[in-house]
Amino acid sequence: MKRFLSIALMTLAAMTFMSCSHDSTPKADHVIFVGIDCFGASTLQRAETPNINRLIDNGAIQLYSRCVRETSSSQNWMSILSGASIEMHGVTGNAWDYETRVIEPAVKNNKGMFPTIFDHIKDQRPDAKVYAFYNWKSQDRMYDTSRFDKTQSWGGEENDAEVMDTAIEAYVADQPEFMYVYLGKVDHIGHTFGNESDTLMTCMKEADAMVGKLVNTLEEKGMMKNTVIILTGDHGGFHYGHGGDTKSELEVPIIVYGEGVTKGKYISSVGMNFDVTATIAGLMGIELPSECRGRFLKEAWEPKDEQCYVPMPMIRPFGGMVKNGETVTLTCDWPDVDVYYTLDGTEPTKDSQHYTEPFALPESTTVKAVAYRNGQYSEVASCFLYAGAMDGAACINYRLFRNYKGEVLPDFGKIGATDATGTISVFTLDELPIAADEDDVAVLMTSNIVIPEDGIYRFALTSDDGARLLIDGKEVVDNNGSHSAETKYGTIELTKGNHPIVIEYFEDCEAQLLELMFCKNGEDLRPVTVKDLAL
């Protein structure tokens, strides 16, 4: 009898706990989800974002949430807004449409597609108003847009201000229970000018101002009561594109701000972007189907601990060559932080060089920097910078050909007359007489690589568009074709001494990039510098 009573009490206690746990899930009368395309964790930390910083300081941030692979827009926005993985919702890329789908949705809405948070809200709370405003109209093909009570989509990606102004006006007028706002310009700028460019950082600052306008308007009008704003991105970026698995492409922040959210809460765990829909659903009392994989970000409402948000510094220039007379600058987008750096490849700490002013680069090297605040370090920012070539250091001969029309490397023996020749110091495009936006160019570079000891050596060739590496007349890396920034690898056995090295490169359209790295097998890759070459 006692054993039965004990089991009964335990069962009752468990049921009570489950009930309390469910009932204790935070709730909100209104949820606003702002999505910024190409809003990566590294972009947030390096750009100047005073308004988003205020949300972080007075709300919660999970800095390192991951995207679904590949890190492109369609499958990630669908994951974010459905709470499910690609294997469940079936949206496999930017070319996806329902008629040519490969993966059947695990569950289907009225249009035969995987249901989104829009469907779930209207099914379970039909009186709740659902608004959506976005300037990437291609999203229409993934959602049942008939579930929106008010919506507007634009074809262009540069009119973020119009999107946000329209959304603010609609929200102030009607205060919908859920509103989705999408801003697409940051992604467009990343593809055009590069994800590390000053132009992109300026664009991110503009997006930040729009987020600030939304929050300030609602606060001034007393509309933030029982309201939560969630902010995230679909992916980050790498050079001029995305789609790969680098940290800068794969990691995005999730920021939660509003009544009841713990101020200054730093969520150290690594989440997934589809946790956003699970969090929206929990706040609105919506049940998601079991096929969804997201989880409610309960940590945003839990007590604050000692951890705090410390953004990593921005290094300028970010890669490439520091020309003679130029300096390196380090900045951090947060008040009251100290920045420390190293130039010898070691990890910086508060015992390293304290940054106080721009400095000259003594030689080609890796610059590493870290921000320090309240006893905590940021992630280490790191980039390799080439020092401007000293007299006599140029040791790569080049031949440049303009107006090359092709989508693969040319036959340089038959390409025709050379438009420019000369010598440069490293295998990059920085010293060549071509404009940053110049297209239809082919380049042949030749030198000798100095191998310090016998062994098997690994080479990494990054290019946008195509390139090929030959050593001793043998192809080591083939990165041919018209494509965005991509790295290909190859190995070759080499003896100590000088070996003829050739890089063939062509630029088709839009972005341009070239970099060569190498190492002896078992060691870490490093860029090929003037010290590794000889004519």
C-alpha cells in the first residue's frame, strides 16, 4: 500500500511539474520577427550597430546559432519560419519551387507545402492578425500567402527603408498579434562589394537604424507592453558570397527583446535558426507538429549569469595588402572595452600588446585581436595581411590579358597579345593594374617557390572566378570555372630547393579574388609570401 501511495505521489508530482512547466512558458500578446538577410554573427560584431546593441544590452542574445546547410537563403528562411529542417520541409535551394520539388514535405498545409508559423497561428488562433512585409518576393513560392491578413512584397532588395516604414505604419494602426519584416539589402551589398567591405558595414548600420526606428516608435507610443521582438538572419557571408561552411557563413545571432526578457542575458549554448519559430510559437501559445525540430529559447527569460556579450574587434584592412605608408586599425563596437593584439600568430590576451592607435605592419603576418570586458574575452578576430613589397622584393612575373570572354581558363599559349606585364610580390590581385570592378580579365603568374625541406606539401587555392596551380609543370590544384569565392586543395611531393610555380587566373564577372596558401603535410596552412618565392 505504501509502495502504491509512493508511486501515486511521484506520478502526481511529475504531472504537476509538467503542468507548471508548460504554464510557466513566457507569453506575449504581440510578437514581431525581423529578419535581415546575410545577418551573420561576425557582421553583427564588427559593424556599428548602436540600436541592436541596445536590444542586446536590454534583452538576450544567442550569438552563435547555426544555419541549415547549404548556407543559402531559401532553405534557411523556410527553416526559420517553419521550425523544421530541410529533410522535413523539403525546400532545397534558391531554385526550388513546389512543382519541381525533390523532397516531399513531411506534413502539408492547404497548398501542399510544409506549414509555417503563419499557418499554425491562423489554424489555432484564427482571430489573431498575421502581417508580413518583405522585399524578396521569391519567398512567395514557399509560403501560403493567403494566411496573411495584410502583406506587401517587393521585387527589389535595396528598398529596406520602404519595407520598414510600411511595416511600422501597419503595426501602429492595427497592432497585429504577429508581424514578419524582412530586409534584404545587406545580402545584396555583400554579393556586390564583399562581406568584409566598408560598404557592407555601412549597409548594416543602415539596417540597424531601421530596427531602431521600429523599436523607438513602439516605445514612444507605449506599444511594447506584452510585446517581444525577435531578430535574426538566414546566413552570414564569406568574401562575395555564401553557401559554404565557414564560421562567418554558418553562424547567425538570435536576439530577443521585450517585456519579461532578461536584460543583458548572454546565451552561451549553440542553437539552430529554426529555434526562432519554436520561440514564437511558445510565446503565442501555438503548438507545432512533431515534425518540427526547433526548441523554445527559454534561456532568454532565465536569470542572468556572469557571462556577457563581448563583440570581437574589426581589423582594417580586412585581408589583402597594406601598402607602404598605410596602417592597421582595430575597432570594437561596444563601449568600455580594451582591445589587445598579436603579430606573431599567438592568441592575444590582456597581457598582449594593448591597442591604442593605428600601427604600421612590419612584415606580412597574421594579425589577431581580442576585446576584453568585465573579465571576459571576445572571440579572436584574425586575418592575414601582406606588407607592401620592399624594393627588389617583387618576384612574380605576370602577363595580363583584357577582354577575355570565357567561363573557363584560356589556353595562355593561344590567347593572343598581352595587355600588360610586370612583377608583383604575392599571388593576389592587389598589385595588378586592374580595377576592383573590372571583368573579363585573364592573368598568368610565374615564379619559383622555395621549399625548405623534402616532403609532401599541401596547397589551397582560393579564387573568384577560376584558377589553376601548377608546380614543376604538374597540375596541383584545379579551381577552374566561373564561380564565386571557392577554395580547392591539392598535394604534391617536393624536394628541397626551388621549383617553378605557375598560377593561371581569370575573372568572368562581378567579384574577384585570388589567394594561395601552403604547408608541409601535418602543419597549418599559411599564405605564400615574398619570403617563399624567388625569380
